[in-house]
Amino acid sequence: VTDLLLADATLASGERADVAIVRGSIEAIRPAGSATAAARRIELDGALLGPAFVDGHLHLDKCFTGVRWRPHRPAASLAERIALERELLHEADEELPRSARALALLRQIVAFGTGHVRSHVDIDPSSGLSNLHTVLELRERMRETIGIQIVAFPQGGILSAPGTADLLDASLREGADVVGGLDPATFDGDREGHLDVVFGLASRHGAPVDIHLHEAGLVGCATMRAIAERTVALGMQGHVAVSHAFALGCVDELALGRTLEALREAGIAVMTNGPGGEDSMPPVRRLRAAGIAVFAGSDNIRDAWLPYGNGDMLERAMLIGYLEGLYTDADLAVAYELATADAARVLRIDRYGLAPGMRADLVAIAAVSVAEAVATHPARTLTVHSGRVVAPLRDDPPAGDPG
Ligand SMILES: [Zn+2]
């Protein structure tokens, strides 16, 4: 018996269809109007139905969601920013506990149709594993609503904050899935030393790697080639990602070509959030054409680093498309892929996609096509996770409502 029937959906192909869900999976996709008995039937009235969004990079432990607006405070350096963040987070903690703020953010992004996230979580000697414990509890609590992958992230560096390597090790034993890293050459000032720890942990725990890399120019390119070398040496092709990779957007053709070749050979994926200001975005189409997986993430959402963001992955796809100059329907579909199938592949989410046998993690969008959805990021009318309706819930405000 069909548990849930999503009737009269528009598929990415433009066809109208009924989607039948049984025990959390898509059982069948039939032409709209096919008679199917179901325990529950929801009329989509032609809304676009797609797989739930995948946010490949955010920070659940940093957000100011659910507390009063905090004016952005400038910082002169990365170290100053990190110190300022500690202060601002403690202030916000007094207004609302960190776990409640992260929960508010998760509920907000579920309403925007996100079904899976990769969250970096700060691990440092001053806070120990407390952020990890907060996010592990949330992951358990929200297990039936959203999938959460956890990166043990050394926000204060590894070598510059003695004790961090052991804490990262403990994080992986306690439930973190991925080893993080941060600007090995420019923050820790010891590219090889930093990567020794990151890849040592990855190989000991059999864990993938996702490194924040803000390093610009040739320094950033050299770090990417060092990451690629270690990835190949350990046979970790397809299990390593570089987040941001600003360097790829600001070097000459020779350096770009060499670095893309190294990334491709090592099967390294690149995450972008469509950065603005002084940060440069990697050339997305160029990377894809070179055979490199590119995926999208929100990164900072209303926190001490950035006042912007709400976690809407369609809006994120639009931002990346806007910066990259993606205008045709085919190009806009590329932006959509970055926040859906491409991100799902990097995060290795099993049975992802809108097809029979796949997980029923779905979102309905008030648009007639993928291109329109990306260009206008309209309202989400329904989010389903493992075959359960998770938004809107009866007491939810409409998606996008800041209240
Ligand atoms: Zn980040």
C-alpha cells in the first residue's frame, strides 16, 4: 500500500506525474492522474518536484539564528576574527543556548527543502568537544527530519593551537565523520605539518577529508597540489574535498591548468558558496569541464563571520549562477546540480534522486522548471524526508518568513 502519494507534480523533464512513496522510498512515478490508492494524498497542483537540497558546507555551531540581530563587527585579521567570534558566541549563548540556535537554523533550512547537510563543527582546546556534543545530540534528535554529516573543524588551527590534533582524533572516535583543516600554509604556517595531522587522522579513521582553503594565488595552488599528492599516495581519490579554493579564481592560466590537472587526478571535489567581496570564486564551468566535482554550500549563515544568508540552497544556486554568468536554461540546471546531485555524490548520500527505489527525500517548489526555480528561488511548498512530511508542519510559519 502506498503510504504517501504526491499527486500532479511537475518533473524536471516537464512531465506531470504522481509520485508514490512506500516505507520511506520512492516506489513508482506514474503519469499524473493514474489511479493509486494511498494512505495519504497531497495535491501538488503542478509544483516542481525534485530531490531535497544538499547543503555541502555550513556551520551549525556558529549561527545567530533565533536571537536578536547582531551588527557585523569588522576584524583586521583571521586571528582577530576568531577571537571576536568567541566573544560574540558567548553573548549569543546567554540569550539562547547554542543547541537551540542550531535547531532553529535546521528547522529553517528544512522548510527551504534541504534534506542533507555537511556541517563543520569547531574543535579547539578552549571549547574542547562541546560543539561536537551539541551537534551530535541534534543529529540524533533530527534524524528523521534531516541528515547531518559532521566535519571536525580546527577553526583555531592545528599546530598553532596545541592539543587540537588529539581533540580531532577524539572527535572522530565520538562520531564526527570527516576530518577538517584550515589554510595549512597561511594560518598554521606549516603546510606539510598541518597536512601530516589531517591525513594521518583520515587514514587512521578511514575518514574523508574536507579542508577550508582561503589561501590565495600561488600559495593556495601549491597547497591544493600538496593535498592532491597526499590523496593519491593514500588511495583516497573521491574522498577529499577543498572548500572555497579561492586561489583557483585568481591565478593565471598556467597555474590554473596545473592545479586543475592535479585535482582531477586525485578526484578532489571543490565546494563553493559563491563568495563576494575580495574573495574569488573558482571558475565553476571550467572545473566541471576539467572533470572536477563542484558542489555548493551556504558556509556562514548569519554569524560572526558574515551577516548574510538564510540557508536557502536555491538562493545559493542563484548566487553562484549570477557570479558565474549562468543564463540559459541548461546553465541554470548546472547551478541546480551543484546544490542537489553533485553535492549528494560528494557527501556519498546513498539512494539519492527522484527515481523509483531512491530515498523519498523531496522538495516541492512553486515553479514550472528547474531554470525558473534557480533564477527566482520561489517558495517551497512541501519538504519530505524518508517519506515523512517535515515541512510545512501545522504550526510552521510560511517558508521564508523571517518571524
Ligand atoms: Zn566554512
